[in-house]
Amino acid sequence: MAQKTAQLSIDGHSETITLPVHTGTEGPDVIDIGKLTAQGYFTYDPGFVSTAACESSITYIDGDQGILLHRGYPIEQLAEHSNYLELCYLLINGELPNAEQQSTYVDTIKHHTMVHEQLRFFFNGFRRGAHPMAILCGVVGALSAFYHDSLDIDDETHRQITTNRLIAKMPTLAAMSHKHASGQPFMYPRNDLSYAANFLYMMFGNPCEEYVVNPVLAKAMDRIFLLHADHEQNASTSTVRLAGSTGANPYACIAAGISALWGPAHGGANEAVLKQLNEIGSVKNIDKFIKRAKDKDDPFRLMGFGHRVYKNYDPRAKVMQQTCHEVFAELGVEEDPLLKTAQRLEQIALEDEYFVERKLYPNVDFYSGIILKAMGIPVDMFTVIFATGRTPGWIAHWNEMISGPYKIGRPRQLYKGPTKRDYADIKTR
Ligand code: SDX
């Protein structure tokens, strides 16, 4: 089939510029602007609203239809039939594992969950009140100091062991961040527990008594990890790719992704949703906050609503809402006032024309915080859990980029500063 092209004619530019158009297996065609610089132009797209920064085969999102596919599998089917480690395998390897591959993978991850004993001393450098995300940024970046034996990013076996180490150790480091903040002793991972159950054990267990993980909460935790596993070229994943494009080691790249995720416009939204629901307090105050969200002069935004891509319901939010009801039923807290406020807020927002015309629907963060709070997870751990869940996505995108041809990411700009001028001696200023 003949190469599709786009014709660009620019006032004052003598000839029309012909640009190649590429077609993917799903989603919009892309116009390849690579040769525009040679023609004396850059494109301008702050926030990359209309820019495809790379080619990828991992995750596909259709924002208008509310579709999310991981290697072609719909998130709803994965949430119902799969589990988090199976999804990690799928994201990284491209295919669902067979029984033998799954068993080997689970065993491999289990035997990498411990961290180097020396790493424990890093935590002592943080004040007890330090935010767990600050701790996680620090200790994940520090992991590269412990694995000099496998930092050759061009060596596939080094990439494989690093991938397994990061997925295996994130829950351990996350739980250690919590234990340090709470002043409790660290709990060593247990290989007889599933990935999510082990995380809850390391979070809530203590050396003085046996801690039995509630299987309903373990399943909910597994599903929360699963729903956060990957999401195409979001801000933190793009940060990991950009850091990786310089040849930085994967631990440094993941630490960069954790930092980007922390912002309240991105992964920090789940913590911000809980703080906002507490600030709203009760259903009777909702109108005041909806009014503020609609006020152009007020920077206030309804956290957990809106999305750069989804202009329909975030499919993860629907699954999260179902999980919310399962957890609340198990804990016998269906009447939780926060849940009531959240449900009423959602109902009002979905009927309000400001939100309807801007297609602002609840996103993945809207219900996740409510579930995590009901499970006893401290609010400042919510984004740490998002980062733990997102690790396979980050590392899959890093692997995808590094294992093929890539260039260092180096955007340009529209310069609006002073034109050339000569230095003025201080006596003349
Ligand atoms: C995540 O990219 C990903 O995939 C991210 C993520 C992932 O899995 O990696 O899905 C995870 O980050 C989910 C989003 C979590 N963030 C929040 O819940 C924070 C609240 N949401 C907003 O900050 C906002 O909706 C964004 C940042 C999520 C999206 O912002 P956009 O796409 O840049 O949209 P915008 O800021 O241009 O807003 C468009 C309009 C504006 O109004 P107008 O100027 O057109 O009049 O909608 C308004 C905005 O003021 N708006 C909101 C709003 N979100 C957008 N108004 C009130 N409350 C909100 N939450």
C-alpha cells in the first residue's frame, strides 16, 4: 500500500511540505514531523496533548470509548480473570504465561523480594515523619548502588534480572517506608504468601504476634496493583522513557518515574482525593466545593475527576468502584460517611453541565483512596501503592525502548526571550 502522506503548506514558505503518515494497529494515524527541522520549523504542543512520542505495543487507550487494553486484553477481563503477577508477565513479555511459565515467574519474583541488609540503614537517615514517597524516591534510586553486577542496559540478562528485582522489591521497600514512618520494626517478606498478601503482611504484621492476612483484602490489593500496572505514555512513564533515553541505569529511571508520579495532578491524586473528601466532610457541603471547582478564578479542582485521555468513564474506576463495595461489605462499613460523600459527589458531578461538557468523569484515583483507607492504609501511603503497582508498566516501557533503536529525548522550544544584546558594564546599569 502506498505510503500515506500529509501536505503542509505554510504562509511564506515556497513549497508544500510532504510528511509521511503512519498507521498503527489501533488508534489515530500519526504525522511524522521528523524532517520539519530541516525545513526550518518545529511543532508546538505544550503538555504533548497531540504528540505521539514513541511507537509502543504495550498498552492501548481509547479515551472516547473508555477502552484500556494491555497487550490487547481488556482491563475488565484482566481484572476479572487474571492477577497482578500474571499481568506483570504479560506487560513485560507480550504474551500471557502458560502454567509452567507462570509458576516459574511467581517463584522467581518470590525469591527476589528481600532487599540488601545494608539498605535498611538508608531508612535511618529519614526523619520519622518523612513522607513515604520521599523515602521511596531515595531508596529506589539507591538500589543501583547495590547491583553493580547487572547494570549493563545493553545486556538482556541484566535487564531481565533488574526487571525481576524491581517488581519483587517494590512492595518490600513500600512497606519499609511505612514501618519507618510509624516507628515499627521492618517485617521480612514471606515466601509462603501471594504478592499482595505478602505486602499487607509486611505493612500490618509485627514480630510480637501472628498476622493473618484477610483473603478478601489480599484480593482487593492484588486488583488495585493490577489496575495501576500500566497506562500508556502518561507523565511518569514518559519520564522513565526520557530518563532511559540518556542511558541512565533502570533504578535511576524508575526513581525519576516515582518522582513524577508524586504530583497531585497524577499519582498523588488518590491522596488528594481523600484529603478533599475529608475537607468536604459531609454531603451537605458538596455544592460549595462543586461551585469552587467551576470557578475559573479558583485554582481548586475536584481531585479524582478528569483525565487527559479519558473523555468517558475511566474503565479502571468502574472496576475500582466494584472492588470498593466488596471491601466495604467484607469490613461491614457500607455506611462509611466518606463513601457516601464520594458517591453523592460523583452523582452530582456527572449531572452538572460544567463536568458533562468538559467530559470530566471519575478516574482511577477517585475510588482507590477510599478503598485503601477502609483497608487501614495510611493516606500518605496511597501514592506509594500506585508507584508499586505501576512498576511493571514503567519497566516494560523502559525495556521496550532500550531493546530497540532509540534516540536521546531532546524537545525544542518556541523562544520568546530577549534577542541578542551586548553585555552592559555594571556602571552603566
Ligand atoms: C492519573 O495520564 C494518565 O494516564 C494518568 C493516570 C495513569 O494511570 O497514569 O491515569 C493517572 O494521573 C489520573 C488523573 C489524576 N488527577 C486528578 O484526579 C487531578 C484532577 N484532575 C485534573 O487535574 C485534570 O483533569 C487532569 C490533570 C487529570 C487532566 O488535565 P488536562 O487534560 O490538562 O485538562 P485541562 O487541565 O486542560 O482541563 C480541561 C478543562 C479546564 O476547564 P476550561 O479551561 O476548559 O474551562 O476541564 C477543567 C479545567 O479547568 N478541569 C477540571 C478538572 N479537571 C479538568 N475542573 C475541575 N475539576 C477537575 N478535576
